[in-house]
Amino acid sequence: MRSFTAQLAERVLAGQAPIVIGLDPRLDALPKGLLPGATPALRIVEFYRRALPVLARHAPCVKPNIAFFECFGGDGYRAYEQTCALAHQHGLLVVGDVKRGDIGSTAAAYAEGHFALADALTLHPYLGADSVAPFLAACRPEHGGRGVFVLVRTSNPGARDFQDLEVDGEPLCDHVARAVTAWGAELPRAEGYSPVGAVVGATWPHELARLRSLLPHSWLLLPGVGAQGAKVEDLAAAFDARGLGALVNQSRGVMQCFEPDATDWLECIDAAAATFATECRAVAHRQPHQGSK
Amino acid sequence: MRSFTAQLAERVLAGQAPIVIGLDPRLDALPKGLLPGATPALRIVEFYRRALPVLARHAPCVKPNIAFFECFGGDGYRAYEQTCALAHQHGLLVVGDVKRGDIGSTAAAYAEGHFALADALTLHPYLGADSVAPFLAACRPEHGGRGVFVLVRTSNPGARDFQDLEVDGEPLCDHVARAVTAWGAELPRAEGYSPVGAVVGATWPHELARLRSLLPHSWLLLPGVGAQGAKVEDLAAAFDARGLGALVNQSRGVMQCFEPDATDWLECIDAAAATFATECRAVAHRQPHQGSK
């Protein structure tokens, strides 16, 4: 079984767009005609059962955010499991957007549970190296070849509160970026990239080149396009000369691009994903490029 | 319905020990005679069904760590829900140790889901104010009177990696502590304490007085006693003159204090919880005291 990073690079080099579609189910944004009267969890799974084959035409990856499943309790959690399984059935890689982070022994429990469902996970950095170590262990080829994306520079306004605090003349997030590079240094790379990626908000385009240079061997997961206001055209600095090194995320702009009473919602998703893929493929191959070779 | 903070203060003032028992279920540490052959989730719930009435004699609160439930998937998540419900049936307050943290819209989904189960939650600070805001909204009396404990200084060795980075002459965790105090400033206090608490590792006893002074109106949740090496006797600085202001956590030292093949495991838990309660009650009333009045 090839590693997450190897599969991702292979797909993008083969021409797939460097994108990931965020799956953030909201009941009021589901098609009204979809299993009306069924439980939230059943409606969510049915939505993805229909949408995932369409997404698989355009994207190498999906990123279910578990918050929007957990809020429906145990049934919602099972819907998350089923959504991950369905995505895999359609050949999609799964980035579990779980943003976990706890002390080592607890992190081991999170890693065990969540890597059973997803190929890669998002992680909080605040607890430091031992909180990330159990996830890094699972990135080794002999332990599953998983991937992680550590929160470095988040897309929200509150990112400024702590991530901008100045430490030794540079913002805290730069220190976290250096740690991410260090954590990845011992792990095998695929096409120049380690399994230890970073979340870098697309909402801070003027910071992209700097963070790209601090994270030369990390895939950057770039959220914030669409509802949060970031523009695909501002993201060229995240990619290397081969169009590798970054995955642009869009959630609402693709998965909520239709009115709930629309009957052609699958066609709408298809068209929105196609447009997003085309835009991101173009920006990934635009100069100037930075990052890993 | 009285707020989490008001109920907590009331119970400790009435003589309950300032403790919280961590519920971190591990299959290899459950009593072997407990539903042998049943699913992990059923065994876990049965363990707590038997243990919670015993814990309720000694502690005002329990703190289930969801990582150890989630690792059993959807069934495990349901076991977490059932454990929270059982704790409430026995009159215990529930601190959901979920350590969530995400952008505002996602944080709202987490808050909705998790405050339906627990009275208070642990949170990551890295994403800043807007990531915490939906949880703070639920702390208002008219929205449920919930509580939060923001990770300030964690108990693990990796706490040093980022929390010690120097910002304006003081460690990052002190800046997070000041933010916690600011986030709580607009919310109503009970016995001097806001609903916005802080996690401060008991493993750093020499830092307690400093963090106590930076967090004058926060309940401190102190993990790290027992398996992680911290000593109850070193924690006096966390309490005010009334014995309020801190909750000492112990997980493994109480809930895994027996050999798996023991038949008197409930008696062992009873005794361990009683001893822990006595120790913490004593240290909470020892001078010198600092903190809120």
C-alpha cells in the first residue's frame, strides 16, 4: 500500500487538480428532496452517497470535518465513518478534519481510532512534539503510510490572536512551521514531500511565500477559499514548479452551491467542482513557483 | 438551572472535594469479569454504570476523555454519550475532555453537539477568540450556563515546545492565560469565578502561583497527578482561602487502581477515590492561598 503522500503526488502529477473538497454537512443546506423525514445521519450519508462519485471525477481528496457529524451524536459519528468508507470506495483519499491534539497516551488513542477511518488527519500543535508523535509513527510506511496536516496558520480572523505573537523577531506560527519541518525530517518523502503537512489559511495570501519557504517539504492544506473570502488566483506561491505541494480546499462553495429545493443539485456540484478544479490546476502551474523540488 | 460554575462552587463549599475523576476507558484495564465477550462499548458502559455511583460519593465531577471512546468508532461515541448521561443520573457534573478547537462556524457545531452532553468542555486556544466564542456564548446563563477550560499549560513534556516560547519577556502560555481572563471578563461570576477556566498541568507546580495570579477568576483544571508524576501536596497555590478555584484531576490512579482480574475492583475504586478526595481537600485548605476572593 502506497503512502498518502505518494498517492497524492501521483494523482496530481497524473493531471488531477490539487484540490480537496470539504464535507461539512449542514441539514439546512441538504437537498430538500433527499430522504425527507429520515434522520439527519441517514440524510447526510445519502447526500454523500450520491455526491462522492461526482466529486471523484474532479478531486483526488475529500476532507470531512467531523464537527458537522459529531453534532448529531453517535448516529452522526457513524455517518462520518460511513462517509469515509464511501469516499474510499470511490477511490478518493480522505483527510479527516478532526483537529485533535492531546498528551501522548491520549494522542495514541486518537491516532488509532482516526487513522482507521482516514488517510490523513489535521492536528493541533499547542501540546508539542509528544502530542504529535503517535500520529507521526503512523506515517511510517511500515505502519500505514498515513499523513498529517498540523495547524500552522489558520484561516480565521482569530488566527492573529496567538499565531502573530512575536517570538525571537518572528510570529509564533513561523516557529510552529519550523517544528513541522523538523517533525517531518525523519520520515520518508514522496516527490520531495514528507507526510507531515501544514494547514495554512488561504485567507493570508501575503504570508504564503514565507510559510512555503519555512515548510519546504510539507504539503500545504489551504482552507478559506469561497465562503471565507480567499481567492484561488492568490495562491500560486504555494505550489512548486510541477504543480505539487499544496491542496486548495473548498467546502461550502462546492457542496452548498445550490438552493435546497433545487432538483439538479448533483449537476450543480459537478459544475462547481469542475470550475474549482480548473482554476486550481491553472494557478498551480502559474509562475512564480516556490517550495520543494 | 444553575450554571456549571455555580454548582461546582456550591458543592465544594458544601464539603465535596475539589476533584474530578478522569474517565479514560482502556479495554486492558477493565475488570476481566465484566461482561466478558461483550463488545468494547458495552463493557465500557457497564464499567461506568457500576463505578459512577461510587465516584459520586467522593467527587463533584467526572471528566470523560472522548479519545478513549472515539477509538471504538460510532459504538464508542455512543458509549461516551451514555457515560455522560449516567454521570448526570448520579448527580455528577460532566467535564467533556474533548479538546476541540476550530474556526467559528465549525466551533459552533462542536459547541452544539458537545454541550448537549457535557456541562463543561476543554478547548484548544491556538485559533484565537472567534474559535472560542461559540462556546462562551453557551456559558451565558440564558444559554445554558456551561463552562469551558482552555488549555493554557498542559501536563505533558511537549508543553515546553511552544508554551514556553518567550513573547514580550514571558512565556506564550502566560499570554494565553491573559486571554482566558479577558474572555471570561464579560461573563457572570459565581463565588468569584467566571465560566472560563483553564487547564494547568499539575506537573509544573513551580508555575502554579504565577498562572493562578494571571487567572484570578478562572477555575483551574489540574491534570497530571498519579501516572504523570505530579503530587497533590504541591498544588496548594492553586486554591483560594475558601478552598475554591481548582479541580485536581486523577484518571488512572483511581480508575485503574486494581488488577484486571480483581473481583473487589469497586471497593478498590471507592478506596482510591476516598483517599484522593481527602488529600485534595486537605491541600485546598492549606496556606498559603492565592487567587480570587
